[in-house]
Amino acid sequence: MVKILVSDPLGKGGLSILRKEKRFQVEERYGLKPDELKKIIRDYDAIVIRSGTRLTKDILEAAERLRIIGRAGVGVDNVDLETATRRGIIVMNTPEGNTISTAEHAFSLLMALARNIPQACNHVKGGEWKKSQFTGSELNGKVLGIIGFGRIGREVAKRAVAFNMEVLAFDPFISKASVREFPVKFKDLNSLLKMSDFITVHTPLTSETKHLINTESLKLCKKGVRIINCARGGIIDELAVVEGIKSGKVAGAAFDVFEKEPPPPDHPFFQMPQVICTPHLGAATGEAQENVALDVARQVVDALADRAIKNAVNLPNLDPETLKVLRPWLALAEKLGKLHVQLFTGSVKTVTIRYGGELTKHNLEPLTIAVVRGLLTPICGELVNYVNAMSLAKERGITVNESKSTAVREFTSYIEVEILQGDDSNRITGTFFGNQMARVVRINEYILDVDPTGYVLFIHNEDQPGVVGTIGSILGKNKINIAEMSLGRVRKGKKMYAMTVINTDSEVPERVLTEIKKFSLITNAKVVKF
């Protein structure tokens, strides 16, 4: 008998699908404490969770039979993915079930913000009737700036167009040709900020998007701009918005997500009538909850019946022997994709992946998917997984090519990823030393030996005395320890140039990176997080 534990409340439709399979024994046990879950999880083949259950390392280590984790929702930060992957447990989420719900909530907040609806409601319920205090703004003819033009951003755009708004979009990772049917104008971020009356964000929270809207970016905005965040807390600097409202630059804001949830009782937003706050309700509709329940139930049933793996966030569907060989290469392939999109900028047009050596004896499709997943993760966040990565790339107008060669090079096996971004093409090569140590060994013309883990500082500089010492001094005075360093050099004309790559034991803050960039011999510096 296959046993399934449902540890968080699940919609009736989802439970019905699970129970329809007579060989499945489904048990609902809600509100389990960690020690209780750890004690009983060894008896189950699958577990279905929402956000309430936390599957930590010690709980997963005790899960002797567990094969499938089904997450009814998008976020999987309550699952220790590293431990699940190591133990061969497939983790699946349901990224599409709440798209419409979230888009509608964002647009509802936009409308409420334009017409001061919550504030006026409280005013009337308080026994007052001073209409002049709540003069709003029509949406007709106004400019809406959408930052992030994935599925939710596109649904918001449809609704804005229906209200005769002019829609601007910023998404550096999407091909304009793939969204021709949308009557929107693509702009760079600064232009969008300058031109928009309303701004809504629909990107994942990554190191690149954290505080994407901040004190400096708000200076570019129109006076009286209104801002909406239904994506992730932290994309917008909340304190910068507070100061913007105080100065009159920002007319109002609506937040469904916060940097800390729930926000503290003394959060400045709560003292400002210009700010609308809701408690992370983007997916809180009956339809969205039922959709994710149905999706996760179908996925768990299919996976347990060995029919299909859908929306797996940690592993492609491979037989155990192939997985044993390819598992380290899967991790490296994904890191090469992540490195590309963090190191180089521009709209991705074409991805070409070349494989060489002994590696070519195996099915390479999972590695190609891993590269694309790594490339899209900083862009799409939790939405992208091993099942939908290729379709998301196609949706964004990205062409993916794959080739292999048995010709002998300096490495027994290697992966080379070349990406055309804008008009620039960049190549990164990765391999393994001794079949154990993953290494990035080439970035364009620079020959290197880089450990792709943790925080890594990439610096382009003129190759002259004093550069390495200056960098070391800046890191040292900021108590940032250097773990490893690699240096590649090339001659261009009469000058020598270098790429200096430094692994650090802790994150390099933006202020430290700014200080490094000020050194005259350094042409560029970026921090990559693997």
C-alpha cells in the first residue's frame, strides 16, 4: 500500500483525486509539531504540504520511504532542497495555479490606490462624510509601468489595457518578439520610472532585484507616482517609500508582501493613510486554492504511478544509474546558467551548449535543461523547474541549441555555454577536476580555475601592479575573508588585461563593491551568488 501524508489543509478536489486511486492510503494530519512529523514520516511514500509544514534536514533524514514531496503553491523555501535531492526525493510545486489570482489582486490594489477606497470606507464607517479628502485619479490615459513581464505581469497588462491605460514594461530577459500580441512598449528601467504614473513589480526576489526600487530610483519617478507590490517583499525598499511619501514624491503605495512577514506593529506604513496593506493575499482566492490543490494531487498521483514527473524543482526524471553519473554535472550545468545571467547583461536571444569528452556517452537533455533552469532562475525565481524550463525559455523567445564532440581537448569532459545577449556573445566553460571538484575554467578569453560556490567576486582590470593588493586591502578592512583566488590574463593591443576572481567567505555588500570600482585600474566588478 502506497501511503500519502497530507500535513496541511488541502482543497476537497485535490483530496478526491488522491483518494480515487485505490492502492493509495491517504491520511490527513494537520498541525503536526516537528518532533511528531519526524517520528511518523518514515512510514510515508509521499507528503503533500502547503506553507505550514517545514521539511527540515533532520525530518527528511528520517524519511526512509519518502519519494515525493508535493507543494500546493509556488514557494519551496520550507523544504530543504539539498537534503531532498541528495536522498533522491522529488520535490514538485504548482507554479501556475495562482497566476490569475495574483494578477487580479495587484490590479485591485492599483484601483483602490487610485480612488482611495479603503481610506474612504474607514472614513464613512467612522461617521464622517468629507468627500473632498478623497479625490482620486482616473486610470484612463494614465501610464502603468510593469517591472517583470512574465505570466503575472502579462495578465496585469491585459487588465490595464482594458482600462485604456498606456502600458510600459521592463524585462531585460525577455524577447520582444515573443510578446508581440501585447500592446505594450518595452523600456529600460530608468525610462519606465520616469514615465509611469503607476508602477507594479512582478519579478522574483533575487540579489539582482532586492531593493530594485530604492531611494535613488524614486528620484527618477514623477511626482505623485503610485507603487504596488504583490510579488515579493524586499523588491521595493519600504523605508525609501516611506520617505517618498513624506516628501510628496510618492502619492501612495499598496503592499501585499513585506520584507518581514508579518510586519512589526510599529511599521511606518501603518501610520500612513496613503499606504494600503494586505496580508499576502495574492493567492488567497477559493479558485487559486482549488487550482493548486488539483494540480499538486494530479502531479503526486502521476509521479507515484511512474507516469510523469511534472514541475519537479530539484531533479529531472532519470533512472538511478544515469542520475548517479549526471548528478554532479547537473549541479555544474545549472551554475553555468546562473553565472551567465549574473555576469553579463542584455536580453537573452540564443543559448548554445556544447558538450565534450566522456560526458557525451550519456543522455544530455537533462544537462541542457539544467543550464536553462540556471539561466532563468534569477529571472523567474521559484516559477522555473526542470519540467517547465524549456517551455519558459520558448515563451521568452530564447532559442536553445545543443551539440557534442568526442574530440580530445584539455579536459576529459566539459560543458561550454555560449549565450547571445543583445549584440554580445559570451562563453563560459566548466568541468570537473578528479571527478569531484567542479570548476569554471574559462570565461571568454580568460583561462581560470574558479570554484562555483558561495559568493564570488568577478573583476575586470588592467593588469598592473597594485590591483590585487588594493582589492585585498578593501576586503580586509571590511572584514571579508578571501577563500580562493584565480587570475586570468590576456593581451589586447599593447596592454595586458586581467580577470580577477575571488571567492569570499561572506557576501560583499554594495558599498564595498562601489569602493572597489572606484580604483582607476578596475573597469568592472560584479558579485555572483551561486
